Amino acid sequence: MSKLYIFGIGGTGSRVLRSFTMMLAAGVKIGANEIVPIIIDPDVSNADLTRTVSLMNTYRAVRSELQFSDEDENLFFRKELSRILGNYTLRIHDTDDKTFQQFIDLPSMNKANKAMMKILFSDKNLNSSMDVGFKGNPNIGSVVLNQIVRSEDFEDFANSFEADDKIFIISSIFGGTGASGFPLLLKTLRTGESFSNHDLINNAEIGAITILPYFKLKSDDESEIDSSTFISKTKSALAYYENNISKNGSIDALYYLADDITNTYDNHEGGTTQENDAHLIEFLAATAIVDFSNKQHPNTVNKELGLKDIEDVVSFNLFYDTQKHLLFAPLTQFILMANCLDNKFDYFSSTAFNANNGNFEELYDGTFMSELRNLLVKYREWLKEMKGNKRSLDLFNLNAGDKPFDVVTGVKPAKIMSMYSNYDLIIDRLNSSVKKCKSKEQKNKFLEMFYIGTRTLVKDKFKM
């Protein structure tokens, strides 16, 4: 069983993992049987991180109740999402309640070394707290993150690695944790010999996405993060990546992604206040993981993600055909199920819904349905955040009400030959679909019914 290990570095890594988990739940085609997320972030209270961890735990709670067979047609929650580390997070030791100068033990250094440290690091750097990340300072991050290869968590990752497994790395290039963590991690994976299975890991297929600036922060004299430096940091990092990553063949596929800086976030250095709304760029970054998982890369390749046109509001119509065919059906099927179990739950959980009879009578009051509905609520929230952000990713009308097929932005549903319409048409299709299900266990059968029914409706109503 092939695995895809995804290292999400810093806040950007967590936010992209959030989008990827939504695609995973919706059944977007992933070229691996098992997904293993690993987050690298010293700021363990970062709200972007804790929100993603909560989502992945909800996914696992739903997935743990399912047993798939080859005959089961359902792709919702099909892939295994494994947790080999606590909270999926590779712990960075000795950073809690410490400044950087305490971390490097500056007071114990001799005079010459102290002088060198003061040349390399400003007083603000040296007095910077380590427990909320590196605050846009890759020079600090490169020192602290050097220790990860010596951790028990990294050894747990290495021990679980097998032949044919792949690795993907998510990082930003304009901050501190991602900009320093990506090249260090890649070098460790390619050349390290002090951990288990290093021969397999050294020669594994590795891809990465590096995200260039796509937002800026409000100016704050009290904050160590200054977004006016993002572009200069990016230029320096790109030059380093070109000479030390792309040219030496250490990466199999490197994806680049950026956007004009159109949105300004509050300047939070980390912790529970750092919770940014989902963004188009993070969504597109997640599709890079999908692309990498579905292809082989015998030679080093650099890739840029693009849209047909640059507009303030992005819908499915601006995606190139390959991207659209990959995403349209699964995401639309998932929103149709989400709307059914949100707007019409009382009906679907009643005896009036014919498909329930002999199939799902005991399903609706259990923890499985509770966790499933919880994730579907989070799915709608994620879509709403991207829709309200700049640049807006407006895929769906989230207020379709009793017109469930008026759901895809910019797409008029086709008329079909049927005596039913709206939710009555969905109900009719689900009643027919339940008879086609191969699953015997009721939880699998419930999802398979929705998958088959919505697949048919997406083909009929949206020609996809």
C-alpha cells in the first residue's frame, strides 16, 4: 500500500492541509492509498494549526467507521488518513518559554562567539520568543530546525517509510518557518544517513510547493513581522532555491504559486489569534499535491499553477479543463450531500425517506452521523471563507435554499426528463441508488447511496 507523506511547514502548511483534507473527503482522485500528514511548526497553539488538526481528526473519526471493498463505488472518505505523530505534529524540542539567545545558550559562549552571534543576529532576533514560531526570520529558523532530524518524531516517520512511498513538502517562501524549513528538510531527506530507512528516503520521489507572497499584514511597530520585506525575502530565497535545489536535481517536482497581494490581514505573530480565512492560493496549492500524487516525475520539473484569466472572482469557469474535470464533480457531489444533511436532515432521518426502510433506521442518532455532519458543516464554512476572501474563490451558491441545483456559480443546471424537481429529484435518485449499492454495512451503504445518486445528478444536471 503506497503512502504519501505530506510535510506542512508553518502556518501556510497547515492552511494548505486544511484544503487538501476537504478534497480528500470529497473524493478528489488521489494517487496514493494512504495519506500521512506531518506538521512542522514550533507555534503549537497557532489557530491555523489547531483548526487543521481538528478537521483531520474529524475526517479520521468518519473514516474509522468505514470498511471499503473493491465493489464499493463510493469515493467519499475513501483514502486512509493516518496519524503517526501526536496531533500530526513533529515536535521541536527546547523552544518552550525560551528566547533565541537562551536556545543557543549565548551567555555561555566565549567572547569571540558572542561577537559573531551579535553580527549574525540583531538584538530583536536574540530576544525573540521561540514558542510562537520564527516571525518572518528564516535565519533563526534555520538554526532551530536543524535539530529535527535528531528527534524521536522524525525517527517514527523514518521507521514507517516503505518502498514506493512518496513525500510532498508545503512551505511559504516569504516567512520564517517555511522559508528555512523547506531547504533544511529537503537536504535531510536527500542526504541524511542517521535515521532508519535512509536509503529508501534518500531515493524517494519528492515534490514540493513553495508559496510566494499572496497577502500582506497590517503595519505594527510592536510586531517583528514586517510584510514590506516579503518581496525582498522572496527574491533572495528564489535565487537560493535555483542554485541549491532546482539545479542539483534534489527535487523531482517543484511547484510555484503566487498572487497579487490584495488582502491585508491583522498582524498576529502567532498563537490562538493567528487564524486566517481560507484562500484561493491554499486551495490551488492543495491541487498541486493532487497533481504530484497522480503522476511520475523521472526528471526534475518546475511547475507553475495558472488560471485561464485573472479576475477578482474565480469560479470553475476559470479553471483549465484538466483542473475542472478533476475537481468539479467531487466537490459538487459533496456540497449536494452537505446541503441535504443540513437543509433537509429531518426528512432524510425520517421514515418518509423510503431508502431508510431496512437500511438506515439506527444510523441517524449515532456518532458516525454526528461526525459526518460536523465535517460537512466545516466544508461549507471553508467554502464560505474562500468566497469572502480576496481574491474570491466562488465555486458554489451557499444559499440555494429549496433550489438545490442552483448551487454551482455561473453554471445553469440542465433540464431533464423527470416528474420530479429540486429536492424531490434528489430523493428519487437516492431511492434508486440505494438499490445499486454493493456495500452491506449501513454506514458504507449510506455514503455509497449518496455518492452514486449525486454522481448521476451531476452528470445529468451539469454535464460533468
